[in-house]
Amino acid sequence: MSARPPLAGVTLPSQYAISLMDWRKERDYRKDAIKEAGGKIAARELGLPEPRGWWEYSIDPRGDGAPTSANSNAPGQLDPSSPLNTDALVLQNWWDSSQSGRNEKMIMQYQQMMRSEIDNWKDIPGIINYTLESISPDVYVPTTMADYVPNLFNIFQDENGNRDDPSNMDNWWKRTGATAGQGIVGLLFMGAAGFGLVMLTPRVVERGLETVESVVVGSLEIVEKAVGKTSDIINPFSAKRRLQRQTTKQLLGKD
Amino acid sequence: MVQSIEDNLIDPTVSGIMNVPANIAETIGDFEAFGYDVYDIMWGDFGSEEKATKTIESMIGFDRADREVVVNDPGDIPNQVTLLPIDNDINRAIGRRSIWNIFEEEGLKMTSGTIEEPTFAWNVFGDDDFDETRTRTVFAPFSIYTPTVLWPYTSDDGTRFTVHDFANTPLESDFLGAKPIVEVIAGRKLDRYGALPGFAKWGDPLLGTGPVLIGGTAAALLGLTAWFWGPAIAQRAAATAKSAVFGTLELAGAVGGKLKDVAKAPF
């Protein structure tokens, strides 16, 4: 394996991922509190805080105020010397840092944190969030066309079988050629695969539904037969048993 | 052929011109005054052969080639421009923008940062502007707005390669050996693309030609082959919808009928 991650783009630091999770928790908590209070008006009367956006959270996680200074060059002109701003995420060292390439370990860590947030199978928003983050994680930022191409559709590899990494190439022209090549060819393959999938879809849907029908109807047939047979064995008042009893009585001349 | 011209004509000529100050300084050093070497009794800008060379270079304008441009990148170009209609709030911090709402916050922005380039002044004429710089605003709509899925450039640290990175990319060409002369005439060190005259205007459009060619070619190919894939996709989509609707109805009917049978089963 190469020392550098196999794609360009940038992966954000794990502190960023953790802060994102904390913000989501706060937002969900506040939303739930408002819902339980009986709506926005009732929540306002009770003085409940409203859910905040990511930017508002990142300049003041504690919610104790974020003083600004006209002379400050910090994001949002926050005053770095104010004790109230010690919590501001945007003033932390890691805020502007990012790692080149796609760091699968950090992305996996973030996705697993997202997964742990799903309460149960009824937590549909949590499941949707996790699914979307699995497809396109917030902590990975693609910066070129090649970053949209999954490994499955990439044909450019080095002699060790690793994906060609444009960011390892010093020459700008080579780097651009590698990025454009991976991007154009990969996206072309993805388009062709998508087209093939669309062509197959009617057949897949038709056969899929037929399969489901066979399985469900077949299972119900088994249930129907099982019910009938069980009835034959254990129910003395079933129509079949009654008929048998009547026939026997007739034969014996007891009716 | 070109290499031969460079080796036999351009290189010696340029080298001869560029060595003029050193040759003059050396010639001065050959003189003696009162039994002393000239440089032993001279001071200031002519206190040594080296100083004399520098002074003469300055007098005939050769020092114009030492002046460097400065690229000011305000870091206001997003790392990713996506076609998905995402919320800007969470993505603002990580430098991700959606093409659908990128204008909402900052409006239409056609420029980013500046290039400070030396004035065209010649020191030899005692021009006061020699040490001054002129600030050029960098035209950058392609770097700011081109969707990442069409962007074929990357910087060596994985971030989006913008017009500022392009400006700082080393210029490896030696202009067929004439670079020193060209630098004197241009009045600046031509060590990177951003130092080329007018880069602030043409740098970003040049970067934009790649995505425009890729996007344009893709659009043209899709348009020209639409007769093939258009009806096929429409037909399959209709067939899929039909299969889904009728298949589901059929499934519901079959399951319902069978459930009735199960309910009627003698028990």
C-alpha cells in the first residue's frame, strides 16, 4: 500500500467529525424538546432554545456569547482574546487543517459514530442520515472530477495495484493528465454502467415481483395446507370429521 | 533545428548581452591609477568588481529581472462546488458550496484575490515608480463556480487547484534561451505563471478551457447520441413503471386471494 491515501480531495480532522456529531445531538435534542413542549410557540413561552445551524454552533458551542472585534482577522471576526470564545471551534488549531486524500479510517470512524446515533429501526431520520453519510460522508471533500469515481470504475493503477494518486506527481501536467484521465474514463464507465442498469431494470423489477409473489403465495399455501391438515388431526368439530361421523352413523343405522 | 538555433545563436547572443555589465566591470578593473588597481581606490557602488557589476546592471535596467510578483490568495474559493442542492450552513465551514445557492450568500463574484506586480518603470531613467507595485485583481469565475465534477486539476496537497495555485506554479520554460532578456524587457522575474503579463485576466479563463472542453464534449456527445439512449431509457423507464404498478397489483391480488383461502381453511 502507498503511504498516501489513494484519492485527491481532502479529509477533515476527527475533531471536526466529533464536533459535527455533538452539533447534531444538540440540534436533535432541542427539536425534541420543542416538540414535547407542544410546538414552537409553547417552546418560546417556556424559553426553550431553538435548534442552531452548524455555523452558529461552531462559533459558540457553549452558547454563552461570541464577542467580536473589529480588528480581528479570525472567522466571523471573533475576538480570540475573549474568555467567552475559548470554546469557539473556528478558533481551534484543527479547524483549518485537513489531510490530503481520502482517509478511510477517519471516514469509517465518523460513519460508525453516525450509526451509533440510530436509536432503533423506527429512527427513520437517523437511518436516512447514516445512509446519506455512507454514500457521501461530510468529512470527505472531493476537489476534482476523479474523486467522484469509485475504485470499481477506475482502471488507472500503479505497478503495485494501487490507484494512481495524482497528488503524488510533482509535474503539474502529469497531475492534471492523471486527474482528467481517471475522471473522464471513470465517469464514462459509470454512465455506461448506469445505462446498462436502466436497460435491465424492467426485467429486474418484473422478475423481482414475480419472485416475491411466488415466495409469499407459496408460503401462504403452505400455511393453508398446514391449517387444513392440523385441523384434520386435532379438531373433532371440523366439517370433514362431522361428515365422517355422520357417514359412520348412517352405516351403523343409528340416525 | 530549433535546438540548434537555440544552442548556436540565441544562447551565445543572450549570454553576451547579459555579460556586458560583468565585462565592463572587469575592463574597469584592468585600469590602474597612481600605481593602484582602480577598485582599490574606488568606493561606494564601484568599490569592487562585484559591486560595479551590480551597479552597471542597475544602470542599464538589468535589475528589472529580479523583481518578483506577489500572489495574494484570500482563500475564499470553495474546495468543492457540487451540483447537489445541499444546505450551505454545514458546508460553508468545510469549503463546500452548492451551485444552486452559491450566490445567495455572497452574490455574483467574478474576482478573487490580487497579484502585486512591479511597475513597468526603468531604474536607468531614474523613474520613481521603480520600487512600486501595481495591484491587479484576479479574474476568477471559473475557479469559483465550475462544478467539481468537471474540474480536472488538483494541487499537490489535494485541495482544489485554483487560479492562485496556477499563478504560483513554476514556469519551467526558458523561452528558447531568451528568458533573461525577456525578463529584463518584461520588468519582472518570470519564475511562475502568475508573473506572465496580464495573467490576472487570462489565467482563470485558460484554466476554464479544460472544464468547458470536457463539459462541452460530454454535452455534444450526449446530444448527438440522444437518438440511441433517449428513447431506450424512456421506454425502459415506462416499462419499469408498468412492471412495478401491475406487478404490485398482481402481487396484492394474489396475496389477498391466498389470504382468503387461508382464512376459509377448515379448522
